[in-house]
Amino acid sequence: MSRLTVVRRPPELDLVDLATKAAAPLTLEALRGQFGSAEEFSAAFGRARSAGWVRVEGGPPPIVRVVDSAGPRTLSSLLVSISAGTTKEALPTDQSKLVADLLKRGVLSKAEARTTSVAITEAGKEAATFSADVNLIDKLTPEVIAARTWRGRQMRPIDVEAKAPRFAPGRRHPVRDFIREVRETYISMGFTEVQGRSVHPGFWNFDALFIPQDHPSREMQDTFYLEGLSDKKLTRTGVVANVAATHESGWKTGSKGWGYHWSIDEARRLVLRTHNTVLTVRALSESKEKETRVFAVSKVYRNENLDYKHLAEFYQMDGIMVGEGLNVRHLMGFLTEFYKKLGMSEVKLWPTYFPYTEPSLEVVGFSKAVNAWIELSGSGVFRPEVTLPLGVRVPVLAWGPGIERLMLMRYGLDDMRALYGDDLTWLRERRELAGS
Amino acid sequence: MPVVRIDISRFSKMVGANKKKLIDRLPYIGLDIEGIEKDSVRVEYSPNRPDFGTDFGIARAMKGLLGKDAGLPRFATSPSRISISYDRRLSSVRPFIACATATGLDLDDEDIRQVISLQEDLHNGLGRRRKVVAIGLHDMDAIKPPLSYTAVASSFKFVPLGGNRELSIRSILDGSDEGRAYGGALAGSKLFPVITDSRGTVLSFPPIINGDVTKVTSKTKNVFIDVTSTDQKAGDDVLAVLATTLAEAGGKLGTVSIAYPNPRVTPDLEPRKIPLDASLVRSVLGMNLSQAEIVKSLARSRIGVQGKYALGPRYRIDLLHPVDLAEEVGLGYGMDRIGPIYPPSKRPGSFDRFEDFLDSASTVMAGSGMIEMMTFELTDEKCLYSNFGRPSSEKVAVHNPKSLEHSVLRDALIPTLMASLSKNVKSDYPQRIFEIGRVYSKARGEVSESWHLACLVAHSQSSFTEAKMFLESVCRIMAGKEASATAGQHWAFSPGRCAVAKVAKSELGHVGEVRPEVIDAFGLGVPVSGFEFDLTRLYELLK
């Protein structure tokens, strides 16, 4: 059964009313003045004229004359009858076209009504008498508790199997939780956490790590340089001079160097860090400690188009270990243990290349999901060309793993964008501690 | 990183080992397996090892590792009787040239494909897209020596490779794909380098294109190589890699007399001497290897030993320092035979206090019923500025971003949180979200960074009071102090519905109802209120 409601009075009825009730025939202009807006008037006038209720005569100025009063009356009485509760089905069939038109215009609205009869069953009758039992408590209230009227009574049983309303608790981001886990893992292995800025002069991001100034990774298509900004305070003195000389000819490091003319301007350009080793190296260069373990979990930035395995900003968890007698076997030992703690029990170390480490090792872990070895981290022993210019004379082990791949494995996802896709439903409903 | 395709049956024959063994060992010479197909393997190699640019070079290393052909490879050369004169005007255009010949070659299609792929990789890597180094390979039998490396004007004409008529240097630079791609190396020059033979035939117009007359075909048996560069060392390195690869492919190498900078003969394929410091090797690897084990391991990495020196083959351009020999010993010995040792820590670790502060802010906010978001720090101007109707004059932009969606560093968290709300209009309301993130601002040519906390509350009843309630509770819990509010203004919030939040009289941020224009610009249909404040400042305040 369709119940109709009059939402608003059609403006053409107002127009006919005004024109009919006027003492003398109204001019078009005068009639327009009676309406709130020009749009409202032209809608009303357009409808009244096309329905053949009014006509414009004579002029100038033209006057509006009502030529059909039966039409408006039919419409009025229809609206009155609907307001009185007549359903769509109960209206005369010859008016159905008019009703459809009024529904379309929004003059009327329609609600489907359904009548359902409910009868109390025997069980219901019994429950009704049961609940009336004064020995049962419907709801425990402060009054009941204070007056201790619960004594000797029981709670009325309710349907405990019915669904409760759905609730979405507040939650930390899964990446933050994972970072917390990584930080705790590092701390448990004796590491000190450092943090720092995202923006650094190219000197600390590249030159200090013996990355030559024309190295492809320094080009704009890979690295974000800040537009029109450079660190003018950086001068070729102290550590900077040592690093520059090392690039050019090896300085006192025993290296041949890269053999090119080093430029301070290139070193001054501000970049969004491309790895977090920039943070651990700066910490090392400031502290010059002979024995220390330092880590940073923070964002790095690369000029990338986003796809399932590339993001323009993502997290890395870089660390360094400094100490007399440390060697590549300790690097292997640390990384194996570190990944075991993070849930990757099967890792291998393959030789690879980075400009700043020698030897360089790549950590790969076996992923059951893709049935293959996947890259987890670069690592290595810092070259003398990196450590000596900073004044560090003991071995430094370094590594720079990403966190996203481990997280994807944990959550069974295959697209890095999903981690940062701000999908509220996933963030609300994802399983806590998935995969761990 | 560059990729080489290895045909398994061809490679097995070269090395004398089966597929399984090869695939198992490839990573242990530093190659990344990119993909395995039925008949082939694709491997990625690092640009410091351009000698891995063909299966010839990889086979050479693999034979060493497997002990099938260990020790320093030697490359014999004999004079080719070709000489090349030098036009000194080129010293400011493209100063260096080095050449070699390889004769008696019998290359099949796969050989040619490998060599061309190497040439491309050298152009892109060491050659820096031909800007620093460019290579020309020519049919030696089409050349009549002596040759000249000479400077010509832009009107000079010749038939370029693949062409059927003469074109001027200018029209090649402006009108051909190669000219447009590589012409930058000659930008601003009025003189252009060409290599010609005694009849005036043009071999090459480096670094753009070769001449057509000397083009290499499958019938070519004798090859002439020219390498021009702006850096003599880089040019000589490239020639060494290419010449030794052609020698592996069966060519006999010939030398060429070069007139500049001093009269010299190229290629110079003499091994490079590096001091062998056995104690350094032992301490880096943590292995107490005997001298004999070190020598044997180096041999498996194709490195010779002579007295106190190691001899690195000329194509190994990556041996800069005695420490590089440690890795070579490790590789030859087998990295998987070097056992890990876990170094226990002598000191306890410690969290960074500020990172802990940020982490606990997240716990407090989540406890208030909010969902934590992590949006990107790099966003676009529309999200950050135009949707709020504010000027972008102080924006911190990155140079040449690949995507405009990640082109400006945010100075506040509310914009990217608004974008998050607009991506989640189909999710259930009420939506209460927050973010703890880094923001950037620029003043007097310097960029400063700080950490903010922002929250947005979106639902039909969202109000200033609700936002203020959350702000006050998080301040109370994080700071142990009550926050105060005075009427204020902020670009995200409606005038009259915005307050400045202060703790201990220090201004920390703003709270308010988001302006309807902004809600509309982000395509949202419900009222949004929220706050944003400076966590770095709050932390400093508490110290």
C-alpha cells in the first residue's frame, strides 16, 4: 500500500489563486511581483499556461486572465484528499497520471506501507506472565542496589544470543605498531635510538657515504631535491674537506678515490633523505664513539611513481654497530638474529654492491607466499673511505632494511599502497597482531 | 639496475656446469636473479661490475668460482697498424679517444645481441647516457687507415647509420631521435667531433651516431672500436670492458696508436696492482685464513697475486682500495662458507624520548576512540592550498617530481586528513581519525620541520565542543596540564568557531569547525570539526 504525502503546494495553484482573487485583471509584471523569486514565478506561470489555465492578453502592458478554473480545482481537491490520508490505490484511476507527475516533481512523496498483524503465541503469553513475576528484576538500577530490593530475586533472562550493535574501537596504525615492535627488537639487542630531520644537504645523504657526485642515484629522477634551497653554511673545512679529498684522490684512506673534481655546490643541495643511514652516520660523526650501536626507524623518500612495490615515501629501520674487532661474520650474525626476532627464520646473505660498504651483503628471506627469496635489506662493512674522513678508526657494520615488505607478508597483502591507503574499513577491522 | 639474459644451454656449455648449480651459485658472485624461465635466466648486475654485462663476462667469473678456470685472465694484444690523428680543437668539445680492434670473430645472433646489450649498458652506466662516454663499433674491413679524430662545422654532411642520404650535423642533431636524445652533450658547441678514415669516410659522429658505411652486420669478422669521452679514465675503463669481452667471444685484440693527449697505444689491458694486506682481509672477514687460502680464493675471483700485490684484471674497475680484496677473497672462498657470529651486546639499549612521546600520543588518541591514519608528507597543491582557498606562496616544493600528487611537502596535517575522509565517504559514520606526522615550513631560505598531531571528527552531530573535548583530554594526559583556549582564526576553521589552544601560555595549535567551503571542496556531506597542534613544541615545553 502506497501512502502519499504532500511535500509542498504547487506554485501554479498560488498563481491562479492570486489572479482569481485580484479585484481587477493583473498585469504580468504585477503578478511576477507577488512571487519570491523570478525562478519561482516562471515555474508557476509556465505550468499554469501549459495546462491551459491562464492566458496572456492584450498589452502593453500584457495582462493575465484565468481561463480554466476546473483544472486548478481538480488539483486542489486531489491534494486535500491526499492530505486526508487517501492512499494512491484508493484514488480514481484517471488521476494516476497526474499523481505520477506530481511525484516526479517532488510535490508529493510516496512511502510504501505494509501492515503486519502480530499475535501473541502461547510461549509469549507464558513469558508475559513470567515477566510479570515480581521475583524477577528487569534491570538493575542504582535504586535497586541502594535499597537492596534484589535480595531473594533473580534477573529476568533476556535473549543473550541476539546481535549487539556494531562498534568500531579506536586503533593505532598497523605501521606504528610494527615500528614499535622493531624499536623494541633493537633495544633488546643493545641499540640506542636516534632520530632526525628529513631534509639534509646532499653532503650527508651522499658524499659522506662515498657516493660520487655523478652517481645515478643522485639524479633528479631518483631523488627529491627541494626547489631553490641549499645549505649555504656547508663549507669545505673539517669533515667536509676530508670527504671531498677522499672523493677526489683518496685522501689518507689508502684509496684511489673516484678521481673527479668534487663540487661544494652539489654537496649543498637539500634533499629529502633517501636512506636513514644519514641519521646514524651523523650521530656517529658527532659522537665518535669507539663502541656503540645506533638505529633509526624513520621515513625515506624516493622520486618514484607509485605502484604495488614502489612508494615515494616509506619506512626504513637502519642501524649501525661500531666496535673494535667487528667483522662481516658479526654482521651476518646480527642480521640473522634480528630477522629471526621479526619472524623471518629463513634468511640468506648474498654478496652485492653499494658504494659505501665493502664487503656488501644483501639479506634475502624466504617467502612462502611467493615461494621465492625476496630482498629484505642491504648491508655491509663501511669502507675506509666512509669512516676515516669522519675520524672513525674502528669497524662499522651498517644495514638499511625497509619495513613494508615484512609487513605485507605479515598481513598477507601484495600491494604496498594498501598499507598507507587510508582505507578506514581495513584500519578499523584488520585483525590485531596478524601473522605474528 | 641493468639486466642480462642468460641462455641456459649456451651458458652451461660456456661454464661446464648444469642449470641447477648455475642458478644456485649466481647470487654468490653478486648477481640478483630477476626471473627464471624455461630456457633462460634474467639477472641484474650492479653498475660497478660492467664486466657482468654479457654472459661471456658472467661465465668468466663463474668458471673461476667453480674452480674450472681460476686465476688472472690474460689478454694478448698485437699492433693493428691503425693510427688516429687528433684535432686539438676537440680538447674543449670531446677531448678523449681510445680505440681497439678485435679480429677473427665469428659471432652468432646471440653473441651480437649480448655485445649490443653490453654497449647499451655501458652507454647508460659509466657513459652517463653517452654524455661522458660513447662507443662506436665498426666493420674494420670497410675502413682505410690512418684515421682522424677531427672537428667539423654543423654544415658538414655524411650518411648516418641506417640512412640512405647525406645529412648535415645540424639536421642530425635537430631532426633525428639520436640527435635529440644525446645532443645535449654537444650543446653550445660550434665544432663537432667526427672520426674519418683516409678517404674521408665518416665512421662516427660521437656521441650521437655512427656512419652507415662501416656498420657491423652478422657477416662482420673484424671489428674496430672507438670510445670517445670527456673523462679519459672512464673512456679507458669502457674500452677495457668491451675489448676483453670481445676477446672472450673469440676475437684477437689489436692496439691502435692515439695521438692525444700524449702519443699512446690503446687498449691498455695490463692488470692493476693493489697492495694485498692479508691481515686486513682476515680482520674484515673474521676468518683466520692462511696466505695460501687467500691466494686460492682470490684466484677463484679471477685475481692474481704477485709478491705483496694482488693483480686485478683491467676490466675490474671497482677495485679502489686494499679492502676491496677482502670481498674478493670472501667471494672466492664462498660467502656461504663464512659462518655468522652473533655479537652479544655489552650495554643496554635505549629508546629516543621524543619517539616515545610520539608513540604514546598515538596510544592516547586511539584510546579516545580514534583511528590512526598515516598519510603521505608529499601531497599536491589542491589538497594543501586551493581546497582551503589559501595562497601557496610559502610552499616547500620538490624539484621535478615524477607525480604531481607528490610534489609539495605539507605544512599541516588537516589537509591530508580531509583527503582521507573524502576517500572514505562510503565507510560508516561517525568517523574519528587522527594523525601524528612531520610537517615542513620555509622561512628565510631555510626549511624547518616539526611534528604535529591532528584529529578530525566527521558525523552529522560533529561540533566545536566535541573537538575541544578531545583536544583538552589529550593535552591533559600528554602534558599533565590543562589546555586553555582563546578565540582565534585558522584557514581550516570557520570564523567564530575557532580557538587558539595554549598550554602554559604557549600557543600550540588550533581547534575548530571546518569551514563549509572546505567540506564542500573535499566532497564531504557531513560537518567536520577537529584540531591540530605542534607536538614538538609541547615536548620542548615539558622538558
